[in-house]
Amino acid sequence: MVICPRCGQPSLYAPSNPARPFCSMRCKDVDFGAWANEEYRVPDESAPLADDDAEAN
């Protein structure tokens, strides 16, 4: 058993659960919708471009 990353309920992590690691297809679909709507973001840790560099590109 694992915890569903969407709702926090226990979820069976086995081939018999097509929604794994989610507890249901609903949680899987809601999570996919959040990705599609760009609700999850990866932080950008790169250095900001200087004004001179931005004009050169």
C-alpha cells in the first residue's frame, strides 16, 4: 500500500490497480488535469539574463 498523491487515501500499488500510484482513476485524472493546467511548476534556478545578454539573443 502507498498513499495516493492526490487525496492521501491508501492505494494498492500493484498491477491490478490501473490508476497506480493513485487510488482511483478520478484522482489520476484530476492530477493529470492539474499538470495540463500548469498548476504544478518546476522552479527555475538558473541565473537571470542580464539586459545586454537578452538583447544579443
